[in-house]
Amino acid sequence: MFNLLYKTLRERRYFILGWSLGLAFLGFAMTTFFPSFSGGQIDGLLTSLPPALQGLVGNLQDWKQLPGYIGSQVFDIRLPIFASILSILLAVGLTVGEENKGQLRTLVALPISRRKIIIAKWLAIVIICFIASVGTVFGIEVGVAVIGETLDQMVLVRLGLFTWLLITALATLIFAVGSASGKRSLTTAAGIIVAIGSFLLTTFAQSVSWLKDYEWLSFLHYFPASDIARGTVEWGNVLFYIILVVVSLAIAFLFFPRRDVKVV
Amino acid sequence: MLHQPVLEAKNLTKLYNGVAAVNAASFTIQPGEIVGFVGLNGAGKSTTINMLLGFLKPSHGEVILFGKHVSLSNAATSHQKIGFATGDMALFDDMTGRQYLHFIARAYKISTQTDTYQQLVEKFEPQLDKKINTLSRGNKQKIALIAAFMSDPELVILDEPSSGLDPLMQQHFLDLVRQQSEKGTTIFMSSHYLNEVIDVCSRILLIKNGKLVKDIPASELEIGAGKLVRVVTKAKVSPPTAAELIEYEKRSDSYVLQFLYKDKAIRLQAWLGTLPNLQDVTISDHSAEAAFEDLYAVQEVENV
């Protein structure tokens, strides 16, 4: 199993490097923008935004303090978009991507049980998501140093761990759809619907009144980054993502060993 | 003493949208046999092999490997004793050949320092240090074949294994199959190359439209390669005894008789001498491929 885990990670080394550097750059760049927003010069522009668009920029009060700014501007809005793309590409590639290339058949021809294949690939997801989260945090740390600010390390630890949980949960959900169905269109569609649907629900629910009732359906509802940055961690949210991971894995465990593997 | 069969397919059926890709195929393979599995494209060879290995779930019937029922979820257990390669095996492109074979060795919990591995590498001379995605099809195929045989498996299942190999490597492959057979390895292989099947196989299964239509000794296909005789006469004649009629056509002013002849030439000569108003005669070699076509024309299941 560790043989397969190593192979999976090795095959994705450039993916890991690219995404980690990309997310590190996102964290770094967004952090270095903080002084421009904290001085109050942009207050007028932000307050003049139509209410419908204010959901896209977050709570204006969060912009004044570095933890709030990072929570709302990096983790609350931008990171989930990129993390969703990462999750979709990773999970689709590990499941239907390999299956459509015929490589999954090569794997299941070996004396490696299908459940071990699931575990090895899922562990690869967990590790890759962790490295990407660390990359983001590292980029922010460098950014904080560059702008000469200080930031409580626990803020980044909490946000980093929650980001890891968020990306892992989303990737595991898509991974489960891919493993259970073997269908690329279904897997990709599921990932895109969850990611875009969640983003739209969470951002526009602040301004579109009827959406508020459905916001709990958003994947991002359970990732209140601004609150986490302020030190509030709701364990119910953690539990939600953990349950989602467990249920998704159970689905993959149940269906993958019982379905035909595509023969290319 | 009766040996336990290595492989048993019982009433194996695979339906796609109600259409049978494989229809009630049943056969048994004994230890040490080399069985050729032949049929046209789309006949159901690969689907059968994919069910045998637990990639596809049979719609009906069952597969028994080494005495144990195989399902999709437990197939990996039997794979420890099985080597597998196809002509279009999807290897892991990002690895070099050496890395791929090391990965396979670790999956089988064996070393790459074995004599078997070294002999296979010497035989096929693969380009081990190039990335697989830069290799030609033939070179990829060499690596796939080494991977299939390197664990000294009890059963090797091959689906069009020599496609992509040059004639020299094809010969090396056939030598390897013979060597493995001498060691007692059971081999089940599908192939498009009939001469290859006749050359190494002891038994041949023919599949047509998903149904197993023949289960014969390979020698029967070899013997089937006799002489193809075509005579044109003015009067109606009957073919000689021991001839297999292929075609009889009545034309406006003549009769055309075509048959396969496997008996002694002198008897054919004698029969030709008896023909009244013989207008034309053609005698040609009946190739293994042609013999296969004749066998393939059989509709009823025989000896299955």
C-alpha cells in the first residue's frame, strides 16, 4: 500500500510543487496588500459598493486588522476558489483520470486489494492537501515579515488546519464520486457544482435575502474563516467536515470493490 | 492423481444493455496447460479475460481460480499467483522501465535480484532507464511482458501479448512461453497470430460472437492446414473421401467443387484421374489462418 502511496505522490510531484508555490504566492501577495487597505484610504470605495456586491469583499471591519484581513480576504473568499480547483483536479485525476488511461486496470491486476488502492490514494490526497495548506501559510508568513507586521501564530495554525480539512473534505467527496462511479462527467460535474454552488451561495446569501435560508447547504458555510481568524472555532464545523470525509470514504469503500473497472 | 484446475469458467456471461458480449462460456484449464484463446475482434476474448481477472463482474456464471470463487473484491488475493499483460497495457508513464518493474516487484513482495528477473531482462533487452512515455510500443510491451513473468507466477494470462513486438522479440516471447511451460507454468493467451498459437499452445478455445464454439487440441488446427483443391468439371462429381467440402457451385455449363484435402497426395491424384471432362484444377496450401476460418464457420458448440 505504501508502495502505491509513494508512486501516487511521486507521479504528482510537479502538481504538488506547482500548487504549493501558487497558493504560497497567493498568501504572500494578499498579505503584502494589507497596508494599502488598513490605512483607511479604501474605506470610501468599499462603503460605496452596492450591497449586493459587498458579499464578495467580506465584512469591511475585518479589513482593519491583519488577522481579520487574512481571514476574510485570503481564507474566506479567494482560497476556497483555488482550493476547489485543486480538489477537483486532484480527485478527478486520481480516480477517473487514471481509469480512463487504463492505469487503474494495471493496478487492480496486481495483488493489491481494491480497498488498499482506495486507502493509498486517499492518503495521497490528505498529504497533498496538507502540503498545499502549509504552502499557503508559509506564503502568508513571508508576507507578514515583508510588511513588518506581527501575527499570532495560532491564527495561521487554526486557519491552516481548517483549510487542510476543507480541501481534504472536498477532494474526498469528489474522490468518492469518481471511485464509486468511474464516470468522468459525473465526477467533474459533482465537483464543479459543489464548488461553484457553495461559492455563490455563501457570497450572495449576505445580500440576497431568499438565499440565506439555503446557505447551510454551502460547503463553505462550515468554514467561517473570519471567525476562525478571531479565535472562534466551532467544533460542529470540524465535525461536519470529518463526517463528510468518513461518509465519502465509506461510499468509496463500498462501491469501488463492487464495480467494473473500465477497460480501455 | 487428479490435479485441481488452475482456472474454471462456469457459464460465464457478460451483458451490456441486454446484449451478450460473452455468452455462457465454460472451460477449465489444468496446471501446466498452454491454452490459446482465439477469435475475431469483438468476439469476446478481452471481456472474458477481464472477467477471469476480476476487472469485470460477470452478469451470470462464475470464475474459480486455484479452487476459489473469484469476485471483484477478492480477486487481488489470487493475483499473487497470476501474471498479466496485454498488448496495449497502460504502464505508468512517469516512471522509467526500471522503476516500473521495481514497483511491480514490491507489489508482489519479491526482489528484482532474482534469476528470473535477470533472465527476462537479458532475453528482452528492454530500455530500462528511459521514461516509459518515451518508449515505442514494442519497448513498452517488453516491459509489460517482463512484469507478467517476473514473479514466477503459477498462471499467466495474456491478451494479445506479442502485438507490437518485432519478429525477433516475438520469437523470444515464444521461447519464453515454452520455457515457462517446461517449468509447469499455466498460460492462457489470446492472440491474433494463429501461427504463434499453434506453435506454443497445447489447446485452443475459439470464441465467436461471445460464444465458445470450439475447444480443440492445437494440433487439430495444424492438421487443418492441408491442401485447398478447386476443380471445374463438365459433369457433376462428388468430392473424394476424407475431403471437407467448402463450396459446390453449379454454373451454366460447368460445376465448381472446392474442398479441403488432408489425406495422402497419391489418393488425390487417383481421384483426379477419375474425373470426367475435367476443365481446370487448382491445388494450393491451406494456411492456418484459412483453417481457422473454417473452424470459425462452425455455428454449433462442440466439445465444450
